Amino acid sequence: MLSESPRHRQRLLLRRYPALIGTVAVVACGAAVTNGAGVSVGARRQVWAFTAPWDARSDASARAHASQLDAIVYGWIQLDSLTGLPFSGFRDTVSRIAPSGMRPMAIVTNAVAGRFHAEAVRRLAADRATLGRAAADIARRAVSGGYRGLVLDLEALGRADLPANRAVVEAIADSARAVGIAPIAVAIPAVDTAGYPASAFVPAADYVLVMLYDQHWTTSPPGPIAAPDWVRRALAMRVAEVGPSRVVAALPLYGYRWPTDRPASGITFDEARRDAAAAGVDLRRDPASQTLHAARQGAWELWVSDAGLLSVLLRDVDALGVRIVALWRLGQEDPAFWSLLEGKSGN
């Protein structure tokens, strides 16, 4: 979760679609029972949808669909790239439009100035006193911001960094819970089980949020962002680690357009339709990946998510027993997605 550029995950550092971690809105289709940490037990599906404070389209989408949202994670707490100490780099752009009764949350990230800084996490883990101060400050910021949960997104770390990553996650989670902040979710890459084994982060965290996208990324060859067979395998692997009740399945609303001579850039559903129409080419569903695809010979190739792909992915998530889905991110989506939610598919 960073700025609008890729987040590769599959090879060593498969960084997730950069997007300065913005806001996460949670659309819940009705929960049954929750435990003391706010973790749903026997619940029907919830949907978490990220928004971005730097993109007015995210706010517009959140405003238009606020009645469907129960919780929003709109806070942004960054870890300084040199000291690891927290600061807030973005103002709150969502709480003023959030209906009462929604669960406000914040994201804690080592993303600063468009990239993830592993050294910030290493420095905190190496100094218990500084880590304690940082964790307490994050908890204080959460309370003062009115947040009732955290998503921890600490990326660009490898296998050797796992002890440091765990120590930072545990310290932040402990400080947050001490002041009543819950639930705590840790964002992890889809398939990097060496650097981010799901079992390393629970029960310190209530959930692992598995980022099931960037199967192909900005510097990879063109291809689908989250083909159903790839998503099923990755999600099943994570469910086998910690069980379905501890997993949040994060799915993409965006796409990429790969020019022939440079890395890809992120595109929205509407931008993909516009580009295809302007080029006089069809935006068609690829049968193998269920993903919309278009290409202009000698110029570019694009792949983008839509409601049709998401309907397939939601069924696969349901089949694996995972009851929370996260979407990256509002403002990029196929408008038909909201009708899909209204249909309460899988509930």
C-alpha cells in the first residue's frame, strides 16, 4: 500500500501496487458475534475497501456509497525513513463524510515518499526504548484521531528481517490494545511465505490481510493482476497457515497499462475503457484469467479488474471460508461493483 506505483511481491520483494496507504472502508454485510478484539465469529461477509487521501475520486466514491459502509480506515501514520518514529503525512479527508456508526481505522506504514523503507523497521526493532516510544505514540495518535483499529503495512522486508518485523508488529499491537484500539490487521504479500509467513503475525494481530494482487506488476511483462487460479492457490496457502477466520482477502479494483518502452502505470476501470475506445480496440475478457484486456499494437497493453472478475474472486474467497474481503481501492472501481455488493453475493 503505497503511492500510485507497483508493489511487487512475488519475487523476493513483490511490492504491492503502490498507493500511499490511504483509507480503508469496511462494508459489512452483517456480523453475528465478535470477540473482545472485535474479531467476527461466525459472521457473514465483510468487505474492506481502501481509499486514498491524495485522490479526490476516492472521497467521491466513499461519499456516494457511504450508506453501504460500516467502517472506514482513513488514517495515515507513517514511520520516518531514518528514525522509524511515527508521523502523520496526510490529513483526514474522509471522517467528515463518514456516517455515524462506522468503525474508523488507521494504517501504519513504512512507506514514505513513494517507497517502502525497510531500515525504519530494523532501527525500531534494534532499540527497545525507541520502539516503545514509537508504539506508544502510534497508540496516542490512534486515540486522538478517533480510530478504533489499525492496519499495519510494513513492506520491503526479507526473510532475515522477520524477527524485527514481528517485534515491531507485537509492540504496536500491544500498545494499541492497551488503549482499546482493535482490531489489528497485518498486510502481507500474497505468496512471499519466507519473509511474511502468516503464522508469524497471529495472534499478535487479529488478522493477516493477504494482498492478492500484482500477479503482474509495473516492471513485469503484461498480464492479469489477480487471475482466479493464482488467487485461489495463494489464498488457500494462507488459510492453511492460520485458518480462514484470521484472513482478510484483499482484491484489486485497478489495472495496469504497459507501454512498449517503459514500465506500466496504474489505471482505473474508467481509464481502461477510455483508452481502449480512443485507440479503437476492444476491451475484452480474457477467458483464462477472467480479466479485461486490451492492446494497441506497438503502443501498449492493459489489464484491468471489473465487477465480472470480482464476482468470480468473491465466490472463490467464500469457498475457502474467508469472510472478510478488502478492495484496493475506491475511486478506481467498475461502477457495476456496487450492484454486485447489493446482491449480497456469498452472504
